[in-house]
Amino acid sequence: MVFSAAWQVRSELRRTVVTWTHAEARAVALNVLAEADQRIVDLVESRRAAGAASSLDAASARLAWSRSEADAADSRQQAIIALANVAQALGLPASAVANLTVTDVLPRLSLPSDAKFAAARSLALRERPDLLAALADYDGTQHALRLEIARQYPNLHLGPGYQWDQGASKWSLAITAELPLFNRNDGPIAEAEARRKESAARFAALQAQVMSGIDRAKSGLAAAEARTNSIQRIVASLAHQQAIQQARLDAGDIDQLDFQIVRRELSAARLTEIDARAVADQAAAELEAALQVPFGSLANLIEASVTSVSFP
């Protein structure tokens, strides 16, 4: 279906954009880290020359610098590849996105409020094309069963095929309305009822899968955002410590090496924050894809009334 295909394209684009922005952010953070490591190497080498540091200290500092330099180069390469994947997801040549910057991309997603999530979940279950197609298939089997019953028992009627259960926020099928016992083995009726039950089972399985996927994606996003928030508090604390150490450096209470070590700790923490944010961004994209509702439209969902829907 066109709508489902469109969501697959959108989801793939979101995934590639998150991967690209993550690689770009990592490259920047790793450059800062490498600069701090290089400065530490210079300072340790100066101390070693003065007899205040050992060769082992200098070797350890050089190894850390080499690793951060290699990681920065790798992240820059990953960013180039990721940007090419963005172009592929858009169906464009790589040259068309060569000047794309992080500020040009889709806005960052975050966990919606409970009210917005409930409205989006309800809308997803009522309007996802795959669920509607399964409902249409079930309705077709219900209609076929009605015709077979009408041919032999004109006075026996089936109720609505399915209805929207607003309290449970899901579709309920009318498979509980069993036929009288004497009809159960009546050839065409029995066959039509069996097809209806098979269709009902397929729909129930699909609806359960969709509901589970939405709830699982929400839980994943909540966990990822909680971890990101925790790391952000650590980064804020280290940034505060760096400001204090900067003041001490200016006052001559500590030397440049002590300050660079603090600077490096902050850079490493910011790198961890970037990685955590990338996980949260991917989790948000997964939730949006599971809902098949753009997060930017969630605010409008609260205003929409959700009424009970039934079909004959």
C-alpha cells in the first residue's frame, strides 16, 4: 500500500539522518578530545624533559592521543558514509546533499506526554492501513457469512462485524455471536464461518502485534531518554568543575596539565552523551514509525474527539 510504503521511506530517512547527525557530532567531540590529548602529551613531555614525569607517563599520554585521533578520523569517515545514505534514502545523488548541515535536518523527537501518546496510539489503531486492510478482509468474510445464512435462514441476522472499543482503545470483532448449534455443520454456512474465524484470528494477531510494537517502542524511548538525562546531569557537573578549575588556573592554583585533564574528562563525558542521545533519537524514530503518526501532529490530536465507530 502507498501509505505503508511512504512510512517505510520516512522511517528509513529518519534512521539515516540520526546516524549521520550522530557521526557528525561524534567527529566534533572527538576532535576536541584529541586536541586535549595532544595538549596533555606536550605537557607530559615537558615534565619528562624536566625529570618530573616518567617515560611510561609520556607513552600512556601518546597512546590516548593516538586513539582519539584514530576515533576522530573514523567518525569523520562514518559521517561521509552516513550522509551518502541520507542521499540514497531521499533518492538523490550524493552531490545534492553535499552542503547539508545538521541544522537543516528534521527536528529532534522526544517522548510525548501521556495524553498525546494515548491519542496517537488510538489514532494509529484506527487508521493504520495494515489494520484497516485486515478489517476489510474480516468484513468481507462477515458479509459472505451473512449471505449464506440469508439463503437458508432469512430470519437469522448477524450483528455488526466489528466496532471500536473506546474504553479499551482497540477494535473488537463480533466473533462472539455464535450461530445456533444446528447450523454449525451446515456446509456453506460452516465454511463461511470458518473463513470468518480465520480472518478474525489474523486481525487479532496483527492488532496485538501493532499494540505491542507501539508499547515496546514507547518503553524503549522512555529508557533511552532517562539514560540521556542522567548523562546530561553528569556533563553539567563536569562543566561546572571545569569552570572552577579554569578559575583556579587563572589564579595560579593549578597548572595547565591538571586543567587539561579536567577538560579531557568533560570531552569524554560529552562523547558519551552524544552516543546516548543517538540511541534516544533512534528510539523516538521507532516509536513514530510504530505509531505511523508524525510527532509534529500530536498536538492536534488532543483536540480531536475519539468516538465509538461500528460497521454493519
